Amino acid sequence: MNVPFRVRLGAGVAAVALSLSLTAEAAWAQPSTLEEARQQVEKLRMESSALDQEYAGVQERLVQAQQSLATQQEDLGEQRAKVNELRAQTTQVALLRYQQRSVDPTLSLVFSSEKDSYLGHASTMEQLSRNQNAALQRFQAAQADLADLERSAQAETEKIAASEREMGELREASEEKLVEAERVLDRLTEEERQRLAAEEAQREREAQERAEAAQQQVESTSGGSQDNGRSERSSRSGSSRTGGGSESSNSGGSSNSGDSGDSGDSGDSGDSGDSGDSGDSGEVAPPPSGSRAQAAVAFAKSQLGKPYRYGATGPGSYDCSGFTGAAWKAAGVSLPRTSRAQAGAGQSVSLSNLQPGDLVFYYSPISHVAIYVGGGQVIHAPSSGKSVSYAPVSYGGMKPVSARRVG
């Protein structure tokens, strides 16, 4: 059963809001503190990004419908040509039979110079009759197939139109969330806005420094993948010990905080159940994915600074799942389009055993994805108005719920 868009949209936004433990009214209330303003902006941007992810899911279905319609239109062209050819054959057979029937059989027998000639004529008439019946049956079957194809193409056309309308509604709803976030920021003083921006910039610098330090540590280690794993765990534990300060200092950074929400990208679809992958469930993690993971991380780093844009998969801009998909595509691995769908790719890995290249997922239901790059840090496409950047695995309202190892 098709659930109306507005019903699904309302349900999705409500679920996202609950995950942040903020009341709906808070987003429109006058913030009493800078931290409250940061949380409101984060919530609104996250809701906007969740809508962006749903947009990405509809966009994917639209592309599939367009491809299906293109194939059906080719089939329609071929079937119409076949129907026209069979119509011509049927007409020709009917005409020949009519011409043969116009000669009186008795006269044919009387004036025929040879008996065999008359018998041949009779045989021809019988064959023409059979041919006419067969041609008519083929023509009727081809017409029925053509009608089926036309109905299917019409249904696909209507599906495309519905998807385009839904994408327009999602885009409008997403932009409304961003406008409201800007209103919250506009209520702050210039000094407060500068402080938020400075805290965000500081968070990104610290995240980049930690990731680079972890990379240098790995490169200086000659003990192989086991040492690599130990150095990664050490980096993450160190990051979490100091992360309180970094998190909070950054948390403020929220004008981006919104970033966190961006995650929305995911609309996608849904493997929300992955949240179960989340913690240290004692599961045995698959081995690191090696050179492919390195290629994905290298690509992610090369895209730093490119803008977030809903529905974008590169190369000039990205949404969150478009970014992680492009990173792994550069490594030769194809991922599903949306964050929730990506949460079902590869193998589950404990958040305490992350390796560079792993995908890290956020919120419940999942609506954001980032790529782990080492040192307790990720690179992600945060949200509208932001750019591809470094961030701690966990900060502010952005808490990971699961991770997957692909490649």
C-alpha cells in the first residue's frame, strides 16, 4: 500500500527529532543560551539532512524509473514496427486469397490445359487460407503485446511524475528547516555567531591533526596489521580521553553543529536496523580491507572543502552518502545510494575496532554516514551550507550507532 508522502514525511521527521531528545517546540523557541541555540540549529539541520536523504532515495527510484521507461520505449518502437509488418503481411495474404477466389473453380477446371494445374491452384488456395489464419493470429498477438507495453510505459511515466513531485516537496521541506536554523542564528549577537564559527573551525582543525598524527604513527610502525590495529585503538582511546574538551569546545561550534544533522543524507532508505551493530558486542571484526580502504581514504581526503548539496554524488559536491559512495567507488567498490542502505553493506564491525575506510553511521533511524580515517576521526559531508570536512567520530549530538567494513 502506498503511504501518502506527507504522512511518511511527518513520521520520518518525528523519529529523527526523538533521537536527539529535543522537544519539537524547542526549535522555534527563543534560545536562552548559546548552547541551546547550538542544539536547536543542530536539530533543524539534522532534520533537513534526513529529508535530503529521503530525497536521495526518491531520486534513485526516479533514475531507475527513467531507465526502465527508456527501455520500454525502445521495446515499444520495435513492437510497433512488428505490428506494422504483420499488418502488411496479413493484408497481402488476404488480397492474394481474394484474387484467387475471384476465379470460378469450374471455369478453372474447364479451361485449364492440365489437370495438375487445376489441382495446384486448389492447393494454393488452401495454403493461402492457412497462411491468412496464421498471419491474423500473429498480428492479433502482437497487437496485444503492444497494448501491454503501452500500459506499462504509461504507468512508468506516472511513476516518474509522482517522484518528481515528491522530490520537489522534500526539497521545499528541507529548505524550510534550513531557513528556520538561520533564524535561530540571526537571534544571536555577532559575537556569539563568531564564537560558534570559531569553535567549529577549532573542532575541524583538531580532528585533522589527530587523523594526521594517527597516519604518521601507522607509517612509522613496521609491525604489520596487528600493530596498525593497536595504534588505531590507542589513538581512539586517547581521542576519547581528550575528546571531552574537544567535543565540548566543538560542540559549540555548532553553527555547524548542524553538520551533525546533516547526516540526513540518508533518507535513504533503510537499514535502520543496523543500529544494532553499534557497540562492542564482542563480535569478531573482519580484517581491515587493506589497499582498497587506503584508496577510499585517500579519495576522501582529496575531496576536503567541496560543498554539501542534497542529492549530489560528485564530483563537484556531495551529500553524505554520495560522498562515501564516491570514496569507495574510487577504490573499485560499489555501494548503495543512501546511508541506510549502505548500513547493510559489507560486514558489521565494533565501534571500538574501527579501521581507516570503515563506514560510520549516525542516528536512529540511520540518516548520516561518514568514513573513518584514523585517530578517532572521520571525514564526512555534513549538511547544507557546509563542506566536506574532518570531525571526531563522536561530538555534540552526533553519536555513532554502528559501523560497517566494506571492500
